[in-house]
Amino acid sequence: MAFRFDLIQGSASGPRLGRFHTPHGEVRTPAFMPVATRGMLRGHPPTILRPMGVEMVLANAFHLYARPGIETVEALGGVHGMLAWDGPVLTDSGGFQVFSLGALDRVHEGGVRVEHPVYGGVVDWTPELAFESQRRLAPDVAMVLDVCPDRPGDRDQAAWAVERTLAWARTQRRLHEKHGGSGRGQALFGIVQGGVFPDLREACARELVALDFDGYAVGGVSVGEDHAARMAGVEASTCWLPVDRLRYLMGVGTPLDLVEAIARGVDLFDCVFPTRAGRFATALTWKGRLHLLNARFRDDASPLDPDCPCEACQSGVPRGALRAGFKAREILPMLLVSQHNLFFLQDLLRRVREALAGGRFEELREEVRCRWPPREPGPRPERARFKPGARPPRR
Amino acid sequence: MAFRFDLIQGSASGPRLGRFHTPHGEVRTPAFMPVATRGMLRGHPPTILRPMGVEMVLANAFHLYARPGIETVEALGGVHGMLAWDGPVLTDSGGFQVFSLGALDRVHEGGVRVEHPVYGGVVDWTPELAFESQRRLAPDVAMVLDVCPDRPGDRDQAAWAVERTLAWARTQRRLHEKHGGSGRGQALFGIVQGGVFPDLREACARELVALDFDGYAVGGVSVGEDHAARMAGVEASTCWLPVDRLRYLMGVGTPLDLVEAIARGVDLFDCVFPTRAGRFATALTWKGRLHLLNARFRDDASPLDPDCPCEACQSGVPRGALRAGFKAREILPMLLVSQHNLFFLQDLLRRVREALAGGRFEELREEVRCRWPPREPGPRPERARFKPGARPPRR
């Protein structure tokens, strides 16, 4: 069997230690996937990944469909060839990107009409097209196309999203079966929606489980709600998922969110947070965030994080030079800090796995809670209002 | 003695093989310096340099003066600390940058009034200030502040530039002496100007040699003239320089220019050409230039240069992915191609040194002439006209 999730420790709820087997190798879980939306990390060659402990990478099917196009990715050897990465790859169906691409976005019964991000014109991004695109891109794991509400507290919106998500999930599950299921080398994961409403999440999860996907994702979180609400949404989803399948929390994120979601039974994560924070001069360390534009770093000759063994910190480029470079809009500081941040999260996940194995998870969880207290977002920027048939961003 | 140039092979004219000793180590010449204008390479950590054979790096004194400022660079451990590079460093005085910063540029008897590129306002960038700034930045080699005409065929402009350059050279040579000369750990190089006029170049070179600098640069070339005129300018300068001092050709460049200048007795080079070409999707190879935006690379699954052992080519990222990434304005393709180009030029210089040692330089020169035929620039964009007291860009 091409895919298998071995639960090494833990149960249906609570933190879990596992091993996810794929045609391109194994992934020790809990695991964090760096994001290569368009088939490449932002500014980093794939050669940095193995040394920092990365075992699985995420790309985005919709973006690759838009450019360079499915045929070209096929010619380059599929998403693995394009990425120049021979480990496991998961592609998102592009739901989030579709819903965040702006005014032309329209959800209808059978899909989403979205502006082509490269050539203009309208693409009808349907469950069938998302499935077929991913089948040809050939990642190890494909995600179903779902509908992600942007206001998780709006019950009408959340219920409608669950209804569409389930209808599309049935379609894609059938297509998956028709193409031989995961036995032909690609797993398909369902996505639980339902906003902040436990009953909606339960209904969504139960029906997805009845459809018997190869794994399950929790979607529709990290879309602006606070940490407590986010974790409530996670818990209301994972508790209905089967013990023997991987659980993937989409678009999360910060050290606190990671550890708290792991405590609620999540096995896999992805987020642009480490690279995006790096590009905006924020370094993640075991002493908390460092904002390198802060004037106190001007004359600081010490490396980014003196305690860190990563290549960026070991390059010896001093904090003062990084600060000056950020101010001069040089490329190097962004790259060094984002590389460090990727390492930091991989290191965090490694510590989590070691702590789980050693029975010390609660201690580590407490340390992360101290170092990374919840930071609540301010008021969200105004977005397009909910209208039947029109829905914006997720996560 | 902190500095010494050992001529291993060759004479005053013709190709030379040498070794330049500095307080931060030796440089095998002919050598090419990657450019770290603001104290960092564009997008590359200093750790890439040694493995590709780089032995000396260039930074820009005026840019570092403007940001982060001389005091901050001192606090970071001088230009070596800022760069996180413990090998030899040369700083340009900033002449080229000063003359290219636009409308406020004004040359007067005692210096250049130039707009501060960060804070606005006017900086009077004088020979004294350029010298003192470099003394404190602490590179191994400082360059004199010179005046570089932008139209090398304009005799009035060239003569005036030589006059100013020599007056300022005398001032800076005196300051160098006053501070103990190169014995205190910093060499000072003079710069030969004179446009396309051999008699002006001769006069400038003779007087600089009489002032006895630690080394000599050829300036005012590669400012839009064709290859033949450029080489004539080089030859008209190097033939007056002493055999036992390093010769440095500023802002050059292409494989053809490098090899032809080496044939005319140049030992050291710098240029943004490899990194800039890389950012604009042009890869340098032994089969000539590759323009990666070309449609023929769309479905090309081969690496950037299949024959190249550099990290970028060995990363395995296929040409088709590089092309797609360039189109999507991703950062990675720029970095990989510019890293490859830096490697390519280091590899070219290594081959030159080996060919010189093995008596095969003329064969290599012929190969480079075949692979890299002269490409003449089109008409230059209109620039501010020459006015006494106002002069634009050099190189």
C-alpha cells in the first residue's frame, strides 16, 4: 500500500506521534510543511530543506494551473520535478487562493468562477478541475476543493460552506475511487469546515469520515478569529476524525498555535508565517520575536540568534548589518531571517516529537506558552460582505 | 610589510600571473571581485564565496557612509564585520555612485556635492571625507576619490577630469602618508582617467606613478564606449604603470572584456554584471548567454547548465521552473542564476590563471572570443549635458 499512517503514540484525541508513509518517503509527525506556492520556496533552493529536517513540502495546485500550467509541470516531471524535491509533496486545491483573488470570485453550485491571475479572463475552478489538475501535477497528497468562509462566526455562511464543501467532497471522492484510489500513488484528503460552530464541524467531519478519505484536514481556521476560538474550532473537528488517519491543520502557523493544535490531535501543518515574518524583519527565537528594524540592533555585532545552529545564524552576518540591509531593501536579510525562521519551526517540531516520545510534552507546551503568549489580532480590515454566491478568503 | 604584489609571471605589459598579499590573506591574480555595494551581496550570504573560489570582495564607501553610517560599520567590526567576510576587501571611494546619483551632483574644486541617498540634503563628498571614511571602514584597499567623465570622447571633459583627479590624488596621497601609509594595514590605490585620449591617460598615469600609490586602477572605461575603444583605453593606461604594482580595472565585466583586459596587463576586476545579468534572467555559460525567459525553455527539465558543478545548477531546479519563476517575479530564479554567474566568472578566472601558468592563455583567449563575441551597445540614453562644474556617471 502506497500510503499508511502509523500512530506510534497517542489516540484519537490529545497529542500524537506518528509516521506517514508516502510513495516519496516517510514523514515523522507532528510535522510542518514549508510553503512553495508556485512550485518554489520564496528565495530558497530546495537544497536547504533536508539539512533543516523538512520531510514534506506544500505547493498550490491553482497557482501551478495558472502558471506555468499543468502541461508544463508535467513536462518538468510533475510537481516533484518542478520543485527539484524528491520527498513527499502535498498540493492544496487552491481554495484559499481562489477565495482571496478578489472581486470576480463567485461560488456557484458546481465550482468557483475566478479571475485567471496571469492572463485575466474567468476560470471556472470546479471540484472536477481541481481534482484533475492535482492528478496530473502528481503530488503525493491532493486536497479536495472546499468552500472556506471568511467570517467563521457567521452561521449562515458557515452552514452554506459546509453544504458546498460536502457536495464537492462527494464528487471528488468518487473521482478518486474511479482513478484507483490511493493505490495509484496519490492520497486525497477531505477538509472539515463549519466555522466556530461545533455542530456544523461535527456534521461536516462525520460525513467526510463516512466518505472514507485517506486523511483529513481542518480548514476555515486562522481567518482572523482569536487563539481560543481557533483552538475550539480545531478541537471540534479533530474529535470526530478516525484515529488511524493523518490530520492536517491548514495555514497554521505560530509556535503557540502549533503546540496547542498538536495538543488537540493535529499531525501536520503548513503556513507562510515563518517566511513572511522573515521578509518583514521578524525573527523567531526561543526568547520570542526579534524585530530587526528596532533601533537597538543598529550597532549589534552579534549574529541573528547566537544560540542557533542554522546556516543563516552561522553565516555570521551581524544583526546591525541585517537591520541596515532591511532598511536599504536588500534581499539578503529577508532570506537569512526567513531561512532561520524555517529552521526554528522545524526545530520546534523536532523538540515536540522528542518531548512526546519522552513524556515531556506538557513541559514543552508550557514553555512555548510562556515564550509565545497569544497575540490577539486587531480589528480585521473590511472585506466584501457575505452575499449568497459570493465568498472571500479562508484560513 | 602588510601589502606586497608578487609578479609570478609576465611583465609590465601583456598577461600577468601574480599574488597580492594583504593583511586578510592572499589573492591570486588575475582575480574578479564580487560586488557588495552596501556591505552585502545582492541576495547571497558570504558563505557562498570561498567555495566558489572568491578571494576578495568589493564594497562601496559612499553607500556605507550614507547607510548604515561609518560609526555603525565601526561598531560592527568594520567592513569585514559587516560583510561577515574575513578575506581581503576593497572599497571604492564612491565616485561612480556619486556621479550617478542624479541632478544634485556637482563637482567643484574641492569635491562633489551630492544628494544624500537616504536622508536627502547635500553631502560634500570630498577627497578628505572619502579618505577618512575608508580609513575608518577599514578595508584592506581604499580607492582615491576621482572624477569620472561619462563621455570618454569629449576631450574637454576628459582633460578636466584628469586635472581634478590628479589634484585630489595628491591630497589623498598626503593623507595616506600622514596616517602611516600601507604599513598601518590599508593600501591606497590611484585611478587613471583620461577618456579615450592616450596622451591624457599617459599624463594621468605618469603623475599618479610619481605619487607612488600602493596600486593603480584604470577608471573611466565601460561607460558606453565599444569594446575596441574600451581596450584602447585600458592599454593606454596599463603601459605606463609600474610592473610591481597591482592593476585594477574598475567596473569590468563581461568574459570578453576580462580576458582582453588580462591580455593587456590587468590583474583585478569588479563588476555587477554577473549578479545583474542573473537578476534579469541571463545565465552565462561556456556555450554563451542563455536568456531564460525564452519560450524554448518552458518545458525544459534540464538544470540551468548541465555541465556546471555550481550549487545553483546542482540544486536541480529545472530551466522550465526558473522561467516560470522569473515570470511570476519569484526571488529564487534570480538568486540561482546570479549565483551561477558568479561561479562562472570565478571559474573563468581560475581557467585564465591555469592557462597562464601552462602557457595556454592565447588558446583560452581565442575560445572566449568565439563564445563571447563583442556585443556593441546601442545608442546611449540621453544624459545631462556636460557643463563646467557638473558631471555625470562613470564606468
